Amino acid sequence: MSVLLADTALTDIKDKVLAGERLTIADGLTLYETPDLLGVAQLANIVNERKNGQNVYFIENLYINPTNVCEANCSFCGFKRKPGEEGAYTMDEEALLKYISDRWNDNIREFHIVGGHNHEVGFDYYVNTVKILKKHYPHVTVKAYTGAEIEFFSRLAGISMKEVIQTLMDAGLSTLTGGGAEILTERYRAIMSPDKASTDQWLEAHETAHNLGLRTHSTMLYGSVETKEERLIHMARVRELQDRTNGFMVFIPLAMQPKNVKAGLNRRTSAYDDMRTIAIARLMLDNFDHIKAYWINIGVQLTQMALTFGSSDIHGTLIEERISHSVGALTSMGITRKELIHMIKSAGKIPVERDTFYNVIKKYE
């Protein structure tokens, strides 16, 4: 296979990629440091096409944040409110169902649920949220709660994370979201998210879910105080867990949004960093089927570019995304199926509508 490289430092990595060999953290650093971004893209595209051909996946989903009250104090968050603070809310059953009915269409296949770590309500609130959704929309997959939320629920209820997850599964939970990972090193977490699950606890939550039969999602929030090596350590840690369980369906690099002054960020990640990070994720995570380009954070045009930098998924309609927009995302809060299909086709790829578990609903050739 012909690969044109402008940097000879990539030659050994190219040989590994073509031979299907695993890359090291040192290889990842070379990929971050090389000026040959298009060379990195070529290698990532080879790996992606081996796994997915020209297919690019999307889903019709609805984003729900049942509460924004949170005990944690993450530096990057603009979504959380303290109890009683202006703008604080916790949806009851009536509010939850109205929120959905106001945004409903019959093609929605997934509820994507993330909220604050609200210690003003009991664990039953979070369980009942799932039960309510399954009662009224039994055909819709409930994708709910982060690994960090699972650890929080464990503390809130005084039970193990295994018991937490099993209780949620009994209520109708089908998968965990990928959030709460941020960067999986303790140096980073001490600075940016000191009140949330540790590296080991986040990984334990997902390993426990995998062992109970759930397949889950994995994210990485990049673009703040982490080093390039820490990004690669993060990838290596989820790769190691995937070796043990094969429970992750997709890896989602999320570009930090810089609006919140508490985060100490005064600029967005560059297009070069976004494309390079997606490509490196594709090359490092050899045991993941999919790398997602999250259009909410990087925009539609960069998402199209990402489809030749190793990405095979562009997420979904969302309808009304709040968390990234609360800290300065510049994109629209939702998108239509027609727009998603156009985004993929105009990048020369084949749109594939999927369910949560990457089962094909319809191929738009």
C-alpha cells in the first residue's frame, strides 16, 4: 500500500501500521511531534478503512440532562449549579416527559442522559428516571450516566458500583455514556476535577459494566492542562481495559471549550490539534472499532475532514445539547438526519444510520 510520507521519522510507525502491530506511547509522541500531519492522516485512514470501509455511522438521538445541580467543582464546567442557585433545576417526572414530548420525533432511537452529581436527591431519583423513560418509551435505548456518576451513586447510596449498575440495568439501562473520563491521570484530575471519580474508579465502573454484560463508551477531554504524553497514557489505559473486556464500542475525543474563565483557558484547540488527535486515537486504539468525531465540539466542516483522519462516526442529532454549549461551543444545539447524511455524503463517504450498538438501521448509498 502506497503511503507518501514527508517525515522519515514516521517510517517505522508506517511499517508497524501496515503490519498491524500495536503502537507505543513513544510512537504516539512521534505522531504528535511530526510536522507531517497529512502523513499521520494517511496512516489513520488506512486503519479506519480496514475496519469500516467507507461507512460512516450516525444515530437519531435525544440529549437529556435531568439535573444541573452538582457537588463537584470541575474547572472546565459551565453547566453545574449549586442547590438554590439561579438556574438550578431538577426535573420531576412531569418535567422530564414534557421535555421529551416537546422535542420528540418517531425516528429517535436513543436517550443520551448525563446530569450533575446532585446530592440533594437520593439514588432512587436516578433509577426512577430510567424507569420513567422505559415505561413511556420502551423501544428507545437508555444510554445513561458516566463512570463518574456511577462512582457518585455508589457513595450516595452506600452500595458497590456493581450493585449500582445492576440496579440501573434492572430499571432499563442499556449502556453507560463515555463522559467523566476527562484525562485519566491523577495529576490532571487533581487540577481539573478533584471531586470526581479517580482514574482507577472510572475504569472500574466501566470494567464492572462490561463484566455485567453492558457495552459502553469512552471519551477523552483534551485541550487544557494535560500534556501530550498524558493524552497517550489515557489512550493506553482504555486500550488496556479493552484488551481485558472488549466492552467499549467507540472512543470519543472531545475538544475542550474555553468559555469558562475558571478553567484558565483563553483559546480553543486548533484545527490541526483536533485532526491530529482524532488520527492518533485511531492509530493507538487498535482494539476499538470506532473513533467518533463529535461535531458539537469541532463543527461540521472539521467533522467532515475527520472522516479522512480516521473517524467512522459523527454521533447524532442530539436535538438540544447543553453541556458543551454551556462552556462556549459555537455549533448549533442539534442537527437533522438530512444534515447528517449530507455531511457524510459530501465527504465522499457512505452514511449509515445505526442504533446505539452499531446495528445498521439503513445505509444511504
